[in-house]
Amino acid sequence: MILRRAPLRLLPAWASPVREVAVGATAALAGMLLLACLWPGALPPPGSPAWLLAAGLVALAMALIALAALGFEIVRRPPGALHRLGREHAGLHALVAEVAAELGVRPPRRLYAWACADAMAIRPAPGRRELWIGLPYLTELSRAELRCLVAHELALLCGRRSRAADAMYALWIEEREPPPEAETVAAALLGAADAAAARVAGAQTAAMALIRAQALKQSFLWFTDRYGTPAAVALDGFPLDLYAAWRWKVREDLLVERGWHRTRDRLARSPLMLRRLRALGGDPAALTERPPPRAPGLPGLRDGLPERAEARLARHHLRWWLSDRYRLPNAGSLHGVPEQVWDAHLEERLDGVRRLLGMPGDTPARRVAEAVATGWTAGEPPCEWACPHAVPAVCALIPAIHRTLREAGYGYADPLRQRVLVGWDGGRTDVVSLAEAIAGGGPVDALLPMAGKASDVS
């Protein structure tokens, strides 16, 4: 099947420069032969000084191309995606070496912090291994969870030693609708990697690490969409404090815990994830009943990387998230984004709710909230990716309530806690809690009394 669908996947990644040089050399040789056939006198006779000089120049050019290709990283890396973790992170290096020894495999030569919320062990060249761990995982996973993550990725790399297995796994990852054979191979490789993680730290810890990693990934992507994207567009740049602000949301604002019900639903809709949890000896429903408990991370990593390193990773992550539609030449802070930017973001969502309800674009926000409160049947409302809210009606109510309160004179309590608005009397209103109460049957007039005193202009 691989030979039929993607034969080049059978070549290892480190062979790509060699393949490119071979293709170039073949094309050059074919061109020279064609030229010699069409115009016999166009090329110098073989063995002549001019012919030897031309052949030497061609060989030198091919050698330089090969050396240049092999000198760069073989696996194509977007600039800024990685930050090498050196001797200053001796604790992490020791942890990885310890896990590798327990599994009986060679430890990776290099460790990198990765811009995204993911992890991957790779072979960029023959005999060389690297481990990339997402910065969100490095700062938020506990030592035991990191051991599981490292064991999983090292075991998965070993399982992909076979070119056929590696090609099948890559096909499963990259294609929207992979063939059943690729799904079978991927499930077997992931199951073996999960078993290795269980041997290192225990089946229960491995299962909880798997769940917590998924929850952190969902929360980081939601934060990128909700806070990072509007800030990047407004600043024509990237927020330097993207990772630090997300860590604050996770630790102080309980982002993972507040969005747990949606994370649990997503896990329940993944048959492969359910099979993996059952294979680890756990009941998926019981394991996902409540968020995994948080534990301190590794010393030296809990506070993240140096500011310049995190800024570089943030810029790369946002450019990837925005599909390179923006160059993001500038830099700023999430705390420095004008309030109008956050208002405009929610106004776009409110316009989407109006369209789904069939309402005119100038319909007052309060009237939109009243319409949603009578029962939401218009499908999924516009919301951020990996939305943490409980039901679609809450997502539809949030922009309407937010706009209504802003019109009534409410202000932001904290730019990183935008669901909380402060009234002129100092009282705080949690917009999400208010939306949940209204979606649960609470009367709009009783729950939004202050907004009724303001002019109802959309």
C-alpha cells in the first residue's frame, strides 16, 4: 500500500538531501546527454581539457550541494520552533537518561523545548536521536508525568525503526482520512509506547499523564485562539508573554479545570483514546470524571525559559497558528493590548450568533441574549478553537452578555481574565457563570438588571 500511495515515505528523513542531490545529478546528466544527442558539437570531446574542466566543475557543484544539505538539519525545522536545552537543565537530562536506561534504549543526544504543545522523538541523521518536548508540557507536567511522556516518545521512536511501520505511522498522522491499515499500525505502535510508559511509572500514572497532556494541549490552543490571535493582529506582532500568560491562566485562573467537561467530551469521542486508556487498565469514565491533580514540575523549568527564548517560540507558534498570513515583525504584551481589541473580537462572535438566529446585524445584544435563553437550536455558535464552555448555548450567550454589560459601563478586571467585568460600584460579574445560569433556565431580566439601565444600542 505504501508503494502505491507514497513510495518516498519508505526513505528515512535524513536521506532527503541525498535524494535531492541524486535527483539534481540525474537531471543534469540527462540534460547533458540530450544536448549531446541534439547538437553533437555543443559539448567538448570527452577527455579534452575543456571536458575535464566541465566535469570537475559539475562534480564540485554536486559535492558542495551535498555537503550543504547534510550540514543543515535534515528534518526541516521552521526557524524559531526549537530551543536547545543545555547543561543548565541537568535535571531534565538526568530524567531522560534515567528513563532511557530503564527501557534499555540509547538516550537522545539533544533535548529541545518545542514551541507547540506536543512531543516527538526523531532521528535527524543516522545514529543520532533528538527529543522535542513542548514548552507547555515542560512547565506544567509533573516529574512522574514527564517520565511517562519521555518513555512514550522513546518507545514510539523504537517502534518506528521499520521503514514500513514509520511510513504507515506518518500516513496516519498526515492524512485527513488515513487507510485502515495505517490506523491499525498506528494503534499498535501507540499501544506499545503506552505500555513502555506504564513500565516506567505505573499504568495509573501513564493513563493520567496521557489525559493531562491532552487537557494541556486543548487549553493552550484555546488560549492561543482567544488571546494570542487578536493580540497578534492588533499589534501586527506577537505577545512576548504568550507562554507566561497561559501559565498564569492554568495555575491561577484554573483554565484546565474550568474547561474539563469539554475536554472530557472530546476524549470520549475518540475511540482510539478510549482503547488506549482501557489497555492501561483503567475505566475511561472514571479516569476522566474530574481533572487530574496537579503536582509540582521539575525545578528550573516551572518558571519557563529565558524571556528571549520564550519570545522566539511564541512568534513561531503564532505564525504557525495564523498559517504564516502575518509576518509579526513587532513585539508587545498581552497587558498592553487596547480594550477595544478584545471588544471587537467578541463583537465578531456576536455577529455570528445574530446570523445563526436570522437576526439583523443591528439587533441589540440584550435581545440576542433573550432569544438564546428561550432555547438554542442553531447548531455550533462561533467560538474559539477547543472551546472550554459546557454547552453551545453558553458560547452563544457570552458575547451577547458581554456586550450588554459593556454598554452598561462595565470594565475589564484583568486583561487575562476577560470573563470577569467590573461595574461602576466595584461589583464583579463573571460573564461565563452568568451565561451558564441563563442557559440553565435563569431569567434574563433577573440576571441582567444593571444592563437594563443603559441605552440598548448595538
